[in-house]
Amino acid sequence: MAVSEERVKELLVLHQQIEDRCALVDEKYSLTACEPRLDMPPSLNLEKLVFTPKTEEELRALAAESVNALMLSKERSAEKTYNSAIKSYEAQKQKLTEQADLDYDKAQRQLGEKKEDIKRKVADNGLYFSDIAERFCRLAENDSSSVTKEIYAKLDLELKALSQKATDAETLYNETLAALKEERQAREDKAYSDLLQEEEEERVAIEKYNNGVEEKEQKYQASRAKAYENAYRAEQNRTLKNTQLYADLGETGYRDVISREKYAVCIDMCTGLTRREANVLLSFDSFFDNALGNYFSSFLNWITTLRAD
């Protein structure tokens, strides 16, 4: 049974993994010191925060905006109260004026009726050519004139009183606006002061955070330097040990140690393959022959012990 295309791809991956493991063996027995590889990045790369203070103009604008809604509400309420009062006074003035005009018209009607009554009574007494009727009519006109003066004098007083109320309302309104203007300024100043305090607290918090980041980076670099030193020392010891082993075994013996360990790696990683799959691994290239040296034949013999498909 042929090995599927998908399985061939998986075997290629396994081949590369075996190569990588064998490369580690070469590195382990290298006679020259290698640059230590640390499983630690060069830096923690912790990002510092940037504090960007707002300008006074920006802070003032924010402060004004924060109190604007409240102050507008108060200003509009004062304006509404003032306009309502003025409207009421104007309505009262109109009503009083209309009533005064009605009272005047009534007085004029009463004067006319009184004069007609006088003329009728004089005629009833046969005094057609007497000046009595004229005198009584003048008296009635004088009385009516006095009533008229009283009507409009009263109206004038009432209108003046309402005008004074309107003036007082305007004065109160202007005073209220002035007080609200002062209140607005005071609130804006307080809001500005609060914003300055918030900015300072933010600056301090960011500075503290950035100092912490810097401290962490310094500690990390110290730890990394220590790890590098240990790794470097270990690499030097490894090289020294390998050099001694090489001197003891000679080149052939030393190469045999490397090949034997690679052989163990290949056995470990190929365990579980079928015989056909193992042969596919061999067919990719000459890696196993080159890597295993004298142990290549042993590896081929081991493959024959694998289960068939």
C-alpha cells in the first residue's frame, strides 16, 4: 500500500524535526564555543505612557463647557421670570387703560342723559326761554369733568405704579444677571482649578508608571546579563569538557559518540513509523547516511524490524 500524499507531507515535517534534533547534537559536541542563545528577548519592550498637558486655553474652554449648561438654565430662568413680570404689568396697564376709557364713556353717557333730563324738566315747567337749563347743564358738565379728571388721575397713578414695578423688575433682572455672571466666573475658576489638579494627578501617575517600567527594564536587563553570563560560562565549560573528551577518545572515537547519539535520536523519533514510511524518510535525501556514519547500517537494520503496512 502506497503512502498517501498527505502522509508524505507529514513525513517531510518529521524529517526536518530529526535534522533539527541532530543539529543540536552537533552543537552539543562542538569543540568551539558558540554564542549563548538566551530564551529571553533583548528587552521587555514595555511601552511608556506619554503625558501631554493641555494648554491653559484648552483647560479654560473645558471649564467653561462644564458649567455652561447649569448657568444657561439659571440665566434663562431669570429671563423667563423677568419677561413674565413685564408681560403681566403690560397686561395690567392695558386692562386699567381700557377700564378708564369705559368709565369715561359711562360718565359721558351719564352727562348726556343728565342734560337731557334737565332740559325735559325745564320744558315741563314752561321755562323754555329761561337760562336755568343752561346753568344746570354747565354744573352737570363741571361735575362730569371732575369725574373724568379723577378717572384719569387714578389711571395715571396706577400706570406709574406699574411702570415703577417694571423698572424694579428690570433692576432686579440686571442685578440677577450680574450675580449669575459672577457665579459663572467663580464656577469656571473652580472647574479650571479642578482640571489643573486632575492634570497634575495624571502627570504624577504617568511618571510613577514610567518609573516602574524603567525599573522593570533595568531589573530585566540585570537578570538577562546574569543569564548570559551563566550561559557563557556553561558554554565555556562545555567546550572544555568536549576538548578533553576529544583528547581522550581521538577524532574517530569522538565522531563515534556523536553518531551514536544521533542514532538514538533517529530511533526515538522514528519509533511508531511503518517500514514503508521509514523508507520514504530515507528516500528524501542522504541526510541519514551523512548524519549517522557507521551507525547508518544499524539504522537500516532497525527499520527492517518495524511493522509492515
